[in-house]
Amino acid sequence: MRSAGGRRAREPRRCRSRGGFTSGTRRAVGCVVVTTISPTTEPSVAPPSTRPAVKSRSAKSRRSTIRAYAFLAPTLFFVVLLFIIPLGYNILISFYDWSVIGRRDFIWLDNYTSVLTSDRFLNAAGNTVYFTFLTVPIGIVLSLVVALGFNALTITRGASLVRALYFAPVVASLTAVAFVWLWIFNPAYGLANDILGGLGISGQEWLTSEAQSIPSLAVMYVWARLGFNVIILLAGLNAIDRSYYEAARLDGAGPIRLLWSVTLPLLNRQLVLVASVEVMNALKLFELPFVATSGGPVGSSRSMVMEIYELAFRLDRWGESAVYVVALFVFLVLVTGIIRKVFTKDISE
């Protein structure tokens, strides 16, 4: 291109930018392209909706809950029918002067004040607590010793038979157990006094003595319940990993240290279970004193449940009997709750 004066006009040098940009402003400085990039605003994209997934999970959880309650329904039905309703009805009649024949007068708290302050109630409660304190610790210790003995046996032949023999008294009713021990504890011709005589010890009165009636019943009860406790503790011992004992032995632990630091902590849940079950059964003592002593001599072996039976079915004083039931229920819940709270230890760490 020529200018008006005939000279060739100087054309600006063309520069090429390196790299293409989708947006922005470019300007040439000499042969360098300066590109100013303006921020591009991309269109916002809404996240996919999660509401269908939430609804799906909610529906699935609802179906699982319905299915669980469907499986629990038969058990819940019997719990309500055989426990909740009778307990509520018992609490109701404890406020009445209740008779099956027809006397049903509302007397508010008169039954509670008369029963809880009576010598009859205090005697029965004291006998029951005394029996529980005798049987539960002794039963747990003996069961643990027998379970440890079975667990240490290396001879497998005949072991199952011996375990079955220990468990046999559990299958028998306490009524049958009472009749067997009535013969053993008979002061005149019983096996117990024969054994004591052979050892040069004078015979004892056993069930016919006020001082010895509860300890004699405790012996009968511990013998009858020993097999159940042994089976529970033996299952717990078999579940303990042998590597714990091997590691403790490498650290120099002896048999006593192994028992105290390995066996008992790892057996905690089974021991708490056995203690809770035995406390509940001991507090509900009825068959043994009813058959063996009839609550005697002189009421020295009369238990709470015997008083409940006596007042309700023989004397027709259902309101007072209901007070015994409420007191026994509250005491049982408190004692078992304390046992589980105090003695249960977390061994996961």
C-alpha cells in the first residue's frame, strides 16, 4: 500500500497469539500479544436431587422396623399378658381389702403400713435375705472351681458323662430335691449324721433346728443349682482365647496371677449373669422350705413367697399378699440392677 506521497506505508507487524482463549481481550504490544483474561462465569448446575434416595432409605428402614416388630409380636404379647397385666393388677389390689368371696373395700395405704411394719414381714424378709447371702456367693465360688476343673481336664473320655451328671439336679424339680435331702438330713437315720458319726462328730438336727434350718436349705439349693452355673461358666472359659494365657506366661505370670488377671476379667459377663440369676431365684425361694420344713421350726425358714402363698390362698387376704409381691419385686429389681451396674466391667480395651 502506498501513501499519497508515493511512499509505502509501514504496516504494523502481525503477531500471532499462542494458545487460544475462549474469552478475554487481546492487545498487541510490539510483537507480543498481551492477553487479558476475564473470568468466565460458568452456568451453575444444580446438584442432583437426593430426595428420592432419602425416601427409598426411609421406606426400607420402615419395612425393617415393621418386620422386626412382627417377629417380636408373639413374645411381646405373652410378656404383656403374663407379666405387665398381672403386675398392674397386683398393684391395684394392694390398695384394697380384697377377698375372693366378695369383700373389696378401697383402703388406700393401710395395707402397706400394716404389712411393712409387722413382725411377720420382717421375719420373712430377713430369712430370705439371709438365705440369699448364703447361697449366692458360695454357689458362685463352687461353680467356678468345678468349671475350672473341667476346663483343665486333658482326658476327654467320659468328660461328657461327668458334665451330664453335674447338670442332672437342674433338670429335677426342687420338690424332688427336697424329698431326697429330707432323707439325707434326717436326724435319726440320715446319711449326713452317719457320715459325721464315722468321723467322730456328733449328729446335727439340720432341718429341725431353728439355727440350722436356713443353712441346711442353702446346702440343698446350692447342690441343685450347681450344674446350671457350671455349664454357664464352662462355656465362658471355653470361649477365652488361649493366646492370652500364653502371653501372660511369657511375662512370668503364675497360676494365681493367670486366674486373677486373665480368667476372671474375661469371665466377667458370665459371672454377672450367674450372680443375677441366682439372686433372683434365691429371693423367690418357695419349694424347698414348703416341702422340707413348712416354714418351721417356729417360722425360722419362712420365706417371702411362702408368706404370699399363705396370705392369699389360705387366709384370703389378697391385699396384704399383694403388698408382699410389690415389696419383693422392688427389692429384686434394685438388687439385680446394682449387681449389673457395679460388677459389669468393660473388657474391650
